[in-house]
Amino acid sequence: MSEVLKAFEEELQSKNFKGYWQNQQGDVKREPVPSFDSCMWKGKDLFAAMEKAGDVVGLDVSFRRVIQMWNPALKNGTTRTLVLNLQMLKPGENALSHRHMAGAIRFILKGHGTRLIVEGESIEIGEGDFVTTPSWTWHDHENRGETMMWLDGLDAPLVRLLETDFHEPDPRRKQTVTKPEGYTQATVGALRPAWLKQDSIQPPAFCYKWADTERALSKVGEQPGDPYDGIVLDYANPLTGGPTLPTMACQIHMLRGSEKTKSHRHTASVIYHVWRGSGVSYVGDKRFEWEQGDSFVVPLWQNHRHDNTSKDPAIFFVMSDKPLMDAIGHYREEATA
Ligand SMILES: [Fe+2]
Ligand SMILES: [Fe+2]
């Protein structure tokens, strides 16, 4: 570099300027290259860790007893935008009320007898149920039954990136139930109160019961489905039919016995949790052999395909940041060999 150019760059820097030529040519990529890799978390390790946390981490130590499926390439989170956690609540415990900018979902893995209170509505949850707590909704949990575990999915990494977080502990500690049981279910369907004005961006907090999911799977299970994901059910915004939350799409995928999917890649990153069954997924140059309880992540623009190696159906709970990519026109998808 010439002395003249060096001096010029120093002058620019002293005034908080930067020349375009100062960025290395190699910085410009022809296509997305994720900075984090695919990764798998074994369920048996996760549940063992949570059992231990149940012994040594009280809710006096941690506001929520949560273990994150941490992608080691990232400072925090499972992908750049989403995090998948496991939460445990023991009998008699209350997880105190708060609200925050991050939108969250729960997929219930084990147990019954806990109620989630969201925006004054008390929701009884059981295995396979899926519940949303959209951005800025009050939520607390109380366990009056057996030990429960559920997946907690949040868009917290995105919120951290955007630096938009508001976070408010509830001075009441516990919400008062103000709505009758089944209130939201009864007000957002095909028949709905005409005077209720709903948020046009955030969906209402909603519970999708496993019995309904199972019924839907049984009704559509013989259809061709999707070549890359098998039978796919969207947890749709009950008011608009749009994605689960503005920042994340949650789905149930079912691979029929011995079903093999085709390979593709897309600009959404996807987190899979194995709810039922066993098989193998190929992600980039990795091979993940999975069984019930395992989770794995497919970073954006990595080739992936799935193979149900068993004769029984395999079911994934899935979350991705596709709605975010759609909203800003960044979603691309292509078939791969
Ligand atoms: Fe929360
Ligand atoms: Fe995919």
C-alpha cells in the first residue's frame, strides 16, 4: 500500500469514514454461507441434564429452570434468530409472571397437571399440546400435578440482535385469571365476536391440542405431502391463517414408515425435535441418526434430507425463521442432488 493511500485511510478513520476498497474482496460471497454449523443434541443427555437441574437448580436460583440447545458456534442460541430450550417445572412450583419482547412457544413433552396462564387465561396443558405466548404477553406457569417438561422456543437471539427488548417482571408475581376456560378457542374460530379488535401483527395466545393434531395427521396421512418434509401441518395464526408468530413458523412433520425425502436447501434455518420415531437426516456433510427426544438444527442454505429408517411413522416438531425471511423478501429455496 502506498504511503499516500495509507495516510488517506488514516485520515478517513479519524473522521469515522471507511472506503469501500478497505473491505476485502473475499468478504463478498456469491451465496449465503452460514456462520454456524448443523448440530445435534441427544435427548437422553438433555433429559439427564434436566433431571440433575431439577435436583440442584431451584426457581430461587433461576427464574425458569431452562436448558438451552446451544449451538457452540454462536454466543447464544440455536440459530442466529431462534433458540430451543427444555424447561422443567416440578410439582407445586410456580414460574412467576413476566412479559418480554421475544415471542415464545411451548411444545409439551412430558407430564400433565400444569397450567399456563397467558394474558389472564388459564390453559391446561398435556403431552403433545402446543401453546403460543406471542410478544409482550403476560405468562406464568403453575404446576399442581406431576413433573412436567416442555420445549420452549423463542426468537430471543433475533431480539438481541435488534436490541429491541423490553422486559417486565409482573409486580403481581402471579396473574389473576380473568377469562373463562377456552376463551380464546371460542373467540377466534369461524364464529367470532364482531366487536373484538385483534392485533394485526401478533396472533392471540393460542393452544393447539395434541388430539386435534393427531386427528389431522390421521386424515391427511395418506396424501402425497411435501417431497422434502413429508406430511406437514402448520400451526397457523388462528385469525389469519398466517405463520405461528411473525418471526417463526412452527409445524408438525410426519414421515411415513420407510419414507425418504428429497434433498433441498433454503434460506430459512430450521430446528427439528424428534417427537416420535427414529431415522437418519443428512445435513450438509453430516449424518444425524435420531430417535425420540433428539433435536438437530439445519442452518440456512445447507442441503438436507430425511430418511425414516423404521416401519413406523416418525414425527418432528419443527420451528423455523421462514416468516422473517418471507417478510423481507429473503426466502429462497432450491432442490439439490
Ligand atoms: Fe418468558
Ligand atoms: Fe427443508
